[in-house]
Amino acid sequence: MVLKIGDYVNPIIENSYSYHPPKGDQTARYEAIRYKAKELAHMIDELCPNSREKSVAQTNLEQTVMWANKSIACNE
């Protein structure tokens, strides 16, 4: 279903809010990104003192993985 106002449909919005099933080697690339991020997450967990800043770093790393994987899904 495409929701629109008048005759205009923004293709960027349609792409951002659509399901993009993995194709080709995308799944392997998603996993590679998650693997490297997990290595960094463990390093941050080990080396940084428990703090708000550490929590923010971990949250931002999760967001980095999400956006990197979305860049693959939405732009190929």
C-alpha cells in the first residue's frame, strides 16, 4: 500500500519504510559488520569504566551497525 497526499509520492520515504529482503551477499556483509562491531563492543566493555559515557558509546555502536546495514538494504 502506498500512502500519498494528492498525486505526489516521495520515493525516499517509500524506500525508507519498505521491507528489503536480503539478496546476493548482503547477509554475509551484515554479519561482517556485526562481527567487527561486537569486537569493539567487547573492547569498550573491558577497557572503559562503567559510566553514562560507556553506555552512550555502546548505544551509538549499536546505531552504527543499524545504519550501516540499512545503507546496504536500502541502496542496493
